[in-house]
Amino acid sequence: MDRGHRLLDAAQRLRADMLDRLGTLVACESAPGALPHLRSCAGLLARWGSQVLGRPAQRVVVDGLPHLLWPAEDQQVLLLGHFDTVFPVGTIRSRPFTVLGDIATGPGVCDMKAGIVQMFAALRLIEDTSRVGVLLTCDEETGSVTSRPLIEREARRSSAVLVCEAATPEGDVKVARKGGSVYSLTVQGRAAHAGVEPHRGVNATVEVAHQILALGALGATDGGGTSVTPTLLSAGTTTNTVPDRAHLAVDVRAWTRSELERVDDAIRALVPFLSEATLTVGGGINRYPMSEELARPLLELARSTARGLGIPDLGGAYAAGASDGNFTAALGVPTLDGLGAVGGGTHASDEYVCVDRMPERAALLAGLVDTLCAQGRPIDEVP
């Protein structure tokens, strides 16, 4: 039996264990900023990771948030992931982990708890993990504010970064990602009685409505798919008061650095429409795009590994969403993303994972890591 078939056979024997661990991990909720739950989830993952790597986790706590790191002394490969989800605490009660046939569902099952389970399964398939570092963060869904320095430090110590975010629903890995920006717009108006003297007020809701229309005109000018999306909005205090304050969050995505910077300049140049309103802009560019050039050599190695597993056509996809791989690629470190679960519906109530493909993906990751560690050379020198 050749190497690929041995890996896949060994991974298939871990299928039941992976499914059991996935259920346990999904049930261990990890909502953004929910510190007791994040700590509990970190404790569970620290035990699992330390068992398979044979070295203890370093719990790196920043502003109370517990990130998990297993550094390698001579770090050839960094496996990167996050264990926070977008779902509030209590979601598991209304939407418990469920398996129907080949499909597993539950909050965070695809983004990205199945990817973490597969990562640990892959590490069990590798004889020598001494050159493999692992970093699991807990603030990716809120912008990686506290984990970014840690991500960048560990990426600089590595010859390659493999990100275990979800694959596409077809099973393609991800070779490029849009960059992203997050902004907060705060409008200050003036309160007044909405029925008696509305003319004395400066309506912050009206002002923010004008700003939303202005933002809509900032989308792609080059046909490149730049999106400028108003998201969270709040305004006012009571139904009979002219609102004196409004807050708006804005999400921006673009394929190029120049597009992110164009929109950044335009948002910072916004001015109030109402003469007595004031507008304050906060936030900015969060992640620059992940370019295909850095992923291409790793994709070719992944395709070679996949063929050995009987996967003839491993594709490399462009993904509109950003990940922590954007940070590592921006440093010039070869980065390949989408090495996690095959599934879809991320951030939605119908999020799912294809259970029968979990062994295949674990074997793919194991084979790719093994190849990179065995080569022990810069990725652009690997044949």
C-alpha cells in the first residue's frame, strides 16, 4: 500500500472519533467575547492538542481572551485556526449538534470547529510533529484585534502557513481572499420633542440615512467586486424624541490593496448633509488581500498530495471572505487556506459539514504537512 492510501486508511479509522469530538466541540459554545465560555473551550482544546503534539499548550491571554499556541523550536509549518464562532451563547439549545446521514449541523460546525478536529486528527497521522507549530485564536470573528501580533510573529517563524478554515462546498482549497475594512460612523445631532418642536432638533437618523446612500456609491468602480455594506445601525432613545445620536457599522471588502485604500480615503472624506450635524469616522483597513502568488506553490504540493489520496481535481478558489491567512500572506509568508472541512452555510442557521469527507481532508492536511516538514527548505525551492 502506497503512502497516500496508508494515510487515507488511517484517517478513515479515525472517523468515528472525529465525529464524536466534533459533537463535543460544537456543544462547547465559544461566542465572541464570552470569556467563561471561551476559557472552557480553550481548556478542552488545550488537552486535545497537547495529547497529540506531546507538548503543552501556551495559553496566551490578551485582554482576557485565551489564545492557544504550541510553538515548534524549528518551525517549518504553522497550522492556523480559530475556535470562536459568531453565534451567541444559548444557540446550542435551539440548534443542537445533529448528524443526519452524511451531514452534520450545529453552530460553528463548519466555521471552523470541524477544521480544528481534522487538524488534530491529521497531527495524529504524522510520525514527527516537532517542526509543526499550531495556533488557535479566539477573536477571529471580531477582527483578530488581540491575536494579530501573535499570528504575525508565528508566521514569520514559519516557512509556510496552512489555514484550516473551511473549504468550498465543492472541496476546493482557497488561494486568494478579499481584504477587508471595518468602520464605525457616529452622527451627533440635537434632541427635541418629536411632536411639539421637531424643527428644533437635528435628526441623527435622517443624517445617517444620507450617509448610507453615500456609502452605496462607493462600491466597485473597476468591476472588481468591491463591496461597501452598512451593517449594524442604532439611533434614538424614545419614539417621541428627535434622535440626537446614531451609530453605523460598515463592512468593506476588495480584491486589491488599491481598492481598499480608495474606499478608505472616500469614507474618511464623508461630510454631514445636515448643516448642524457632526460626523465622526472610526476604524479602517483591517486585512489586506491574500494574493494567489504566495499560495500557488503550496497549491501544487496539495494537488500532488490529493492525487495520492485519489482526489484527482483539487481546485484553488478565490474567496470573498477574509481570514487570518490575510495577515500571514501580507507578510510574504507562503499561505494556503481552506484546508478545513467541506461544507457550507457559514454564519447561518443551516451551516453544515460533510462528515464522510472529514477523513479525506485530515489525510490531505497530514500529507501536505509531512511533505513540507520533510523538505525543510523554503517553499519556493520545493520541487
